[in-house]
Amino acid sequence: MKNVAILGATGSIGLNTLAVMSLHPEKYNVFALTANNSWREMEKLCIKHMPKFVVMANEGAAESLRKVVPEGVIVLQGEGALNDIASHKNTDFVMAAIVGSAGLSSTFAAVTSGKRVMLANKESLVLGGNLLVAAAKESGAELIPVDSEHSAIFQCLQGGKQGLNKIQLTASGGPFLKTPIAELNKATPKQACAHPKWKMGQKISVDSATMMNKGLEVIEAHFLFQLSSSKIEVVIHPQSIIHSFVYFNDGSVLSQLGLPDMRSAISYALSYPSRQTSGVEELDLTKQTSLEFLSPDMDRFKCLGLAYDALEQGQSSPGTLNAANEVAVDAFLNKKIGFLDISKIIEKTLAIAPISRLDTLASVVENDYLSRQIARSVIEPSLS
Ligand code: NDP
Ligand code: MG
């Protein structure tokens, strides 16, 4: 029986993880659940799953939850408690599914304490990829990708990387793949979040619309599979049936297919190296009338180009890109800026922010903080 801690349990990945675990109660125990504010949602999860620990990052939410949780559930609060649960001696597996850089510290705590880390929080690799990979090597932690493309590549590489020429991440192209660029600045948060294929949280949905999500995934793949940017390509595949490709030097190309449903990748991260049922329906290829593949239009998806540039630049640039993106997406969701302003704000922040070496977690956090301030001042010059 594996004790599982789900960081970000009330989110889209968190709830899907609970759904897969519920199919295999003899294998997995819901040891700990965490969230930020959503204590009412967490109350329901506590009644259903009876975790030993719950952490609410927000203290007020923890107080409200304490009054209503069933007896036996211990409610903790704050970021320190997130780290304590991620590294708890009785935690076996950690699902890192907090959104954004808020997930960095707890992901790091899980990695340094040698857990199986099922990594959905791609932002933590973008921010501190070198540190996380080195820490996993030292502690013996297993870093298992949950992002569907990276899970696909991980599955295709089970025979090893020998003869690998390149990988190709598939991208749906998001809701604005064919919208005339001139109309994009009128795009609303609701339209940007209406993803044609995947049901996800708001932040990653906007990232999919700008294709910054794929940009972050290129950086994630660089660290996970230790490949240079020249060996990581992106191809648009609107049907989201093929979840990525691995090209080998004998002319073979391996890929993993499946319906667009995160439970497959989550299930594999839990059961690796074996497999188990996930609740996902079997793919019927005769129902797929056509599978299309297109090169991304870099004028339309400027964020993708900015992510490649930041990866080439290295050092603090990917962290700066991520921070500026989080600030810009938040401003867009709060209707302070237009859709096309997102890439402009990131580009300006990258041009202003100093480039530095990030050798410690503290320096990663400091660069994140500084880059956020710069991005905010780019949005509202009166703040600078
Ligand atoms: P959601 O927005 O649906 O959920 C986010 C979770 O994180 C919630 O539980 C939320 O709690 C918690 N959270 C938010 N802010 C904080 C904070 N400051 N401190 C602690 N907890 C916090 O996100 P998703 O599930 O869509 O995405 C999670 C991660 O997985 C992201 O990094 C995303 O890129 C990645 N991912 C997601 C995919 C998907 O299909 N959704 C696919 C591939 C990767 P609360 O409810 O209280 O706000
Ligand atoms: Mg993905």
C-alpha cells in the first residue's frame, strides 16, 4: 500500500488523481491532501477520502476547514506545512499538482527527501530544473512526468535513449488556432479558457491558447530528458490523440496514443513501471476521421518563440519567462490587459531583467520575485 500526498488536490489534476486512486483502493491510500483557498471543496474531499492530513496554504481557509472536517483529519496551514507533508516519512508518492511557481518549494521538498514525485507542476522544472534534477539524483527520488506529452516520451523511452535523434511534442494549438490574429486582442478570458480538447485549470488553459504551455513544456522536456533545444520540436496536432513522438536514427518513430484524458498519464505515474486501469475509455481509431499535423505559426504564437529563446539563454531566463507569464496571465484573467499583451509583457520583462546564475533554491525564488515585480511594472508603469 502506497501513501499518496496530493498537492493541489482540489484542482483538475488533483481530482483526476483521486479518481484513478479510487479504482485501486488496495494499492493507494489517500494520506494527505492540500489546497490553497477552496476549503468547501476540501471538506467534501475529506468526507469522501478521509486523509490523515490536510494542508490549506491560506490560513483563514485552514481555520474555516478545521471547524467542519470529520474527526481524525488533521488540518495544517501554510507553505511550511506543505513542505512537511511532501517530505513526511510516511509519504511514499507525491502528486505535485499545485499550479505555478507556488508549487516549487513543496516539489523541491518531495524531491530532496527521495519520494516518487509525479510531476504535473511543470513550472517548478522551468524555474529550477538543474537544481531539481541534481537533487533527484542525490536523493534517489523518482521524477515521473504527468504532463501528457512528457509521459508519452517517458513511455517511448523505456528501452533507453540510444539512437535518439529528436523528440517532437504535440500541441493542440488551443482555441485560437484559426482565429484571425487581428481579432485576438478582443479575446475574452472565457474564450481563451474554452479549450477544444482538454478540461484544465484556468492558468494552463490560457497558456494553451498562447502556446506558452508548449514553450514551458519544451523547457520541461530539456530538463527531464536532458536534451538540447535543437532536439526538441513542436508540431500542432489539433485532435490531441497522439501525445508526442520520439525519432530514432534507424528511421523508427515511436509515439503513444490515447484519448485526451489526463487519467492515463496520472495512472502510469502511479503504477510505473507496470500498468493498471485508469477509467479512460479505449481509443477507437476508426472514429478518428483524420489526424492532422502542422508546423506552429511563430507569428501567431510568439510565446513559443520566447520560450525557446529563454531556454537558449539559460541561467535565470526560463524563470524570468515563467514569472512574467504568470503575472501577465493573471492580469489577462482579471481583464487588465488584452490577450496579445501577454507575449509583449513577457518579452519586455525578459529584456529588462538581469540574467544571473541560479545555484540555490533561494536564488531561484529571488529571481521569481524580482521578475514578477518587473512584469507588474511593465503592465502598470506607475508601479515602477
Ligand atoms: P488548477 O487551477 O485546476 O488547480 C490548482 C491547484 O493548486 C488547486 O488545488 C489550488 O487550490 C492549488 N493552489 C493554487 N495556488 C496555490 C498556492 N499559492 N499554494 C498552494 N496551493 C495552491 O490547476 P491544474 O490542475 O490544471 O494544474 C496543476 C498543474 O498541473 C499546473 O502546473 C499545470 O501546468 C499542470 N498540468 C495540468 C494539466 C491539466 O490537464 N489540468 C495537464 C498537464 C499539466 P485552490 O483550489 O484552493 O485554489
Ligand atoms: Mg501537456
